[in-house]
Amino acid sequence: MTGTWILHDVRPFAGAACDLVIAGNRITEVRAAGTATDPAAEVVDGRGLLALPGFVNAHAHVDKSWWGQPWVSYGGAATTQGRIEHERARRAALGIPSADGVERILREFLRHGTTATRSHVDVDLGVGLRGIEDVLRAADDLGGAVEVEIVAFPQDGVIRRPGVTRLLEEAASMGVRNIGGLDPAGIDRDPVAQLDALFDIAERTGAGIDIHLHDGGELGRFELELIVERTLATGAQGRVNIAHGFALAEISARAQQELLPRLAEAGISWTTVAPVGSSPLPWRAMRDAGMGLGLGTDGIRDLWNPFGDGDVLAVALTFARLHGLHADEDLVRAVSLATTEAAPFVHRTQHDLRPGSRADIVLVDAQNVPDALVRAPRRELVVAGGRVVVREGELTI
């Protein structure tokens, strides 16, 4: 569709039925159902369905997936280092990364209603910046239906692989908005050196930092304290995110109470994939402290694990179950983490069903938001940047 069109009779967040007027890639008006009229505008019947903003996958790895390719059996050691070694040994034979592979998984994102993602993309001495180029090409080939924010990710380490910091700086200079880090102690075994290198690049380029932190317990807590110190010392408040951050869930309640205000002071946000078997995050205390929290799928059918299908609504359900959420208001909050509250993770000032938002809309046949969460029904219609890209669960692009 081009120009102005009307999505008629939908229920945003199960509220009153309304019409959404869409011009270009933006929602321009929200009117009572049946009152938006324009003889020149095409009208799409929303059939009174529940409307949600497009889902935001705040932690993905779209360069690694073998979705749509022959099955690959799990192998290698079940440790972070073991997974890295296994991936490095097998990825070339599987054609990873490739623009075609990225496009396949982005299409699956769209089918499930994800219209924006923050994706970590491997940058290392083997692939250089080619993965970033593949992701940008795939996103462009889809016409920007999925907006992709990239994190240049040093999966094989930063300091232990001379030349990686130069690649991260090159990525930032070519417009990549974030650089990544990985277990400064557990992988590089020199947290001070890794963080000094990352924050130096961020300070000089203005890039954000998004650090995978698997190190748990007191070691992870120590690394978090170092990250807070570097953030405040370099003026990077609001530009640092912790991915996974299992340590925060594992330390004592008293230690959490001491650390959370400092994390909030530094404007550090958090992304989780709510993995089965992990300890629950103190998400309410994080919310009360003003910390941003996003949900993501992590890798999907890649050499790290065979699971996942790109459905962020399913991740929100896993988050709800992991954290023992039952009340309607908490179930709604879980969906908000995957939609409206995720706007900052893709550098949006708003991501909602109101004028000014990018026209990213998902329609599902559900009574209300909690019902949509617990059933994760088929996406009846998906609008991405003003274009209808899914009808009755099937892609139209």
C-alpha cells in the first residue's frame, strides 16, 4: 500500500474499538471506529481484533541462524568457550553468515509480528565486517520492514584476539550504533583491559555498548561494578546495556539492593531471553529504579542451540512463567516489555499505537492482552512501516 489508508475497527490493547489512519510509514490519526473516512483511502477491515504494536526483539543474533536449511545436530562442549570453538569450526561449512540466511530469519520475525530488532552481529578476525554487510543487505532487500539496529559483537573475545578492537572501531565509524563485549573476566580474563578498550571506542565515537555477561555470582557482580564505574567516568549514561546478566539474579537480595541504584544512576539497561532454568531477575525492583528492560530471542536454530522460532510473544510468556506472573496487570506488563517499553533498544522515542509512531501493528484474535500472551495466537495481520506484510499468518512480501 502507498499513500494514506485506514485500518478499520481494531482494539488497541483491548481498549475501545477505533480506526487507525496510516500515511506513509506513520500512524497519523486514531479515531473512533467507523469515523475515519477518506474516499481516496483504501480501508482494511480489522474485524474488531486485538491490536498491539509490532514486537521488538531486543536481543537477537540474525547472522548466525540456519533457519530454513537442513537440520544441524547439536555438538561441541556446553560451555561458552565450547560453543565459540564449535561455531568457529562449523560456520563456514554452513554458509554462515550470509545475506540469504539473514533474510530467512528476518522473514520469520515478520511472520510472528516482530518489526524491529537489536541484533548482535559477529565481528572477528575470521569474518571481519562481512556479517554486518550481510545483515544490512538483507534488511534493505526487505525494504526496511524489519528495522535492524546492529551491535558489532566480538563473540571470540576482545583483548585475547589482537585486531578485534580495530574492527569494532571500524564498525562504529561505518555507522553501527553499538559495539559489544563478552564476559570481560570469563573470556578475555582481563576485565579492566576489555572494558577500557570498549569504553575508549565508545567515548571517541559516541557508540553505545551492549555487553553479554554470562559470568555469574560474585564474579559477575564485580564486573557489573566495573561497568558502572566506566559508564559514569566516561559520561556514557544511557548508552550501556547488559545482556543476560545472570549475576544480578544470583547474588543476595542485599547485594541487589546495593547494586540496583548504581546501575540506575548509570542509566544501564538490561535485556534478557528469560532462559528456562535461570534465576528470576529482580524485575520489579529494576522497574522501580527506572531501569529499562527488554526481551529477546537470542540465537535461533544456530550452532549454540537448536531452539527458537523468532516469536517474541512466546519469549514474553516464558518471562512471565519464569518470574511467577499471574495477575492481569503483570501479564500485560510482560507484553509491554516486548512492545512499547522496548522503544529505546532500537532508538525510538515512542513505539505505540498512537499518532507519530511508526506504523508497526499486529492483530490477533484474543479477548485481551493476557489472553494473547498465554495463547500466542496466529498473527492475523502484521503491518510493518505502513505496509501489510502478513495476512492470516502468512507473509505477503
